[in-house]
Amino acid sequence: FHLAEFQIYKYRLTDLRFTLKTFFIFAFIFMGYILLILFYFGLPVLIVYWTHKSKTADKIGAVVFCYAIGLVIGNIGVVPPLYSEFQNSLSEFLIAIAIPLILFSSDLKQWFKMAGNTFLSLVLGVLATVIVIYIGYFIFRDKVDEAWKISGMLAGVYTGGTPNLAALKTALNVSQNTYIVTHTSDLIFSAVFIFFIISVGQRFFNLFLLKFKLKENSKESQINLNNVNEFNDYSNFFQKNNLFNVVIGILLSLAIVGISLLISSRFEKNSATAIIILSLTTFSIALSFIPKIRNLKKTFPTGMYLIYVFSTIISSMADFSTFNKIESLNIFLFVGFVVFASFFFHSLLSKIFKVDTDTFLISSVALTCSVPFVPIIAGAIKNKHIIIPGVIIGLVGYAIGNYLGIFIAFTLK
């Protein structure tokens, strides 16, 4: 665009050289936009298809592959800096649409049906995470720039998941590089965390926590969560009824975005973005009380697909050459401290309040790694009865993560 402006000043409008050069400049820039859109929206489709065909790829997760490929693209100089504003705007728009689509399937009534042990483990897990984040902030605040913002993001991601991390990145105006280092550290430590639970977690914690005992007629067993298996299900996505549901969900999301923007305009610029995210979350949960909206098929997978696109865009904007090595290491240590210190603290609280091993593990996974990992862990520890409680805990995390993250960030600020 700067080159095109230069040409305008250099040549007369009637000059053939000017018109041809300007035409090709704008055509080239326009083609760049088209190719970027095709890449950002096409890559996650291929990855989702692959993860559904490969069990190994599915265990790793689509978001990891989107993130990794985006990092490679962003650091080999394929995408010119010219498109950075477009990338940033597109990523923020996608998050705004994804949040409602993910939260529409929440059922607040089911949260209150959780039996005492499950609800207690949820509260203990959130409490442990919040306390450890506050402690971590005071340890690392002089070593890490934007420590209060990182604390808010960690509160969101370790009570909800990647959607909350992405939303809080936008709400708190976190720099691209800080976000990338935080997200990369989260992926590394989450992988170690999952590996530990799958391999020896249940046997280790059975040594000092109570063993799981199924209570007949428990409230969890009475919960009818029809879409437990639909959170990561893209089969029959293009059927007429499913597409209609997705279109309705997207239109509702756009309406919520519009209302949230209107509300945020009443606030100061520094807090406007946070108000938008809080408004999106609140209105989405409110609409989930309407059965017809809550039961819209494929809205959750659509929201997650937009998260995959977001992850690809953001990671492709990262430039490792600009990273401060000491700064990145301290962020890495901060994230690791929060993951494992909160897990340890949660286990101590579970011992004190007599929460069994399986409930403790599934609530930790649901909070730290979000809903898609719940069935994987339930299968690994051979206990299908904890899937529904784990899914509900994960959905609670999606809903409270943005509130909690913004609250913690601004109290520390």
C-alpha cells in the first residue's frame, strides 16, 4: 500500500506506466489476502480430518498441529509484515464469534446437579489455581514483563482452556510474543502433565487418596448430557439440518458481538476490550438457558474450529528472532510453576477434604487441559463413570475462565 501511494505521487493518473504498476501492486496484495484466508481456514480442516482418522494424532490434538505449523510459517518469512493488521483483526473477530458458539451448549442447571464430591473437587481445583497464580505473580513479577497479564491468561487457561487463553489475550491486549511464549509453554507442560496422569497418575495418587467408588443413583448418573460425544464430532457437519443450526448459531454470535461492542463504547478505551469479552461471555451463558439454542447441533465443534483457525493465525505472527531469551525462560518457568504447584496443592486439598483419586484427576484434567481430554483420561484410568462429571467441570471452566482471568489480572495490575 505504501508503494502504491508512492506511485500515485510519482506519476500522473493518465500515465500508462502508473496504471499498470498500480494495478499489479494491488492485484498482488489482494491475492495475498486470498491465499492467507485459504491457508488459515483450510489448514485446520485438513488437520481435523487427520485427527479423526489417526488415534495418535487425535491424542496430540488439532490445536497443537495448527499451532506448530503456524509457527513454522511465521518464521520462514512467507507472510510479509504488510498483512499483520489484517491478521490481528481477523484473529480478534474469530475469538468474538467462537466464545458464544462454545458457551451456547452450557447447561447451568446441570452444574447444580453435580454431587458433592465432584463440585467440591471443582472448587478445590479453582482455589488451588488462583492461590498459586497469585504466589507465582509475586515470584516472577520483577522478572517478566506483563506479568499481571500473563497471570490473567493462566487463570483463564487453567480453569477453562485455549478458548479462554485466546479471549484473554484479546481482552488484556497481550503482545503477540508474550502470548506465543505463554501458549508454547502451556502446550509443553500440559503434555508432560497428561503423560504423567496417563502413565502413573492413578497408581501414584491411590497411595494416599481415597479410591473411587461408584455411588448408585448418583446425581451424575442421572444427568442427561446428550452432546458429550459431540464436542469434537464433525461427522455429518454438512447435512442440511446441521448447517442450518450452525448458521443460526453464527448469526446469534454476531448479534451478541454487536451488543457487546455497543456496551463497550460506554467505557474508557483501556477497559473496552475486557468489557467486550465479559459481555460476550455473559450474554452467551444467558442464551444457553433457552433449550432451542442450547440444543443447536454442531455449534461447539464450529466454535472449536474457529479456535484452531485463531491458533494458526496467532502462531504465524510470531517471530522468534524478537524473543528475549531470559524473558522467555522466565515466562516458561512461571507457567511450569503454575501447572505443577496448583496440581500439587489441589492434591493436598483433596486429601484433606477426602476427594477420591479419579475425581481429583478428572477435575484437574478438565480444568488444566479442558473438555476434549476428559474422555482420553477416563479411558486411560479405565473409569467411564467420570466422563460426564469431567465434561461438566470443563464446561464450568469455559464459562468462569474469562471472568476469573480478567478479575485476577486487574487486581494484580
